[in-house]
Amino acid sequence: MDRRMRREFTYDDGYDDGYEAGLMQGMKMARKMDMKPTRRTTARRKTPKKTRTLSKWQKYVKQPKNKILYKSGKDKGKLNFKAMGRAFRKKNK
């Protein structure tokens, strides 16, 4: 075999050849079946999904008047859940 005629195959070349062959085969099958591309449609709910009721703790945390924030330090401005938990348990005794 002539040196100029020989081609060195790499992994990428083999992958590309296989991919192209598979793509062409898929296109032939689509033509045979006369398939047209279709859009996926999502099933729509007729009735709205029921929302779960919030627990007492979730209702407590949601209200702005009950929010206890860190005033200084690295957590400044974040919610202090430890203090909020104590206040919640104390309130609901």
C-alpha cells in the first residue's frame, strides 16, 4: 500500500465515521416512515393543584413581626432561627 494512500485513524475519526453512518441511517428510516418532526405537548391540568396548608411554625416564620435578625457579627442581617424557635415555643405554651 502506498504511503500517501494510507490514512492514520484516530479515535475521533472512528467516532465521526460511526456517528455519520448512524445519522444517515436514521434519516433514511425517517424518510421511509414519512415522519414529520412533532412538538412535544405537555398535559395541562384541568383543576389547579391543591396547596398544602402551612404548619404553625411556617406561619410564624412568615410573619415579618416575628423575624429576629442577627444585629452584628458575620451573620448580620440573617434570621436567628435559634432565638425564633425559643420565642415560638414560649408563645405556644
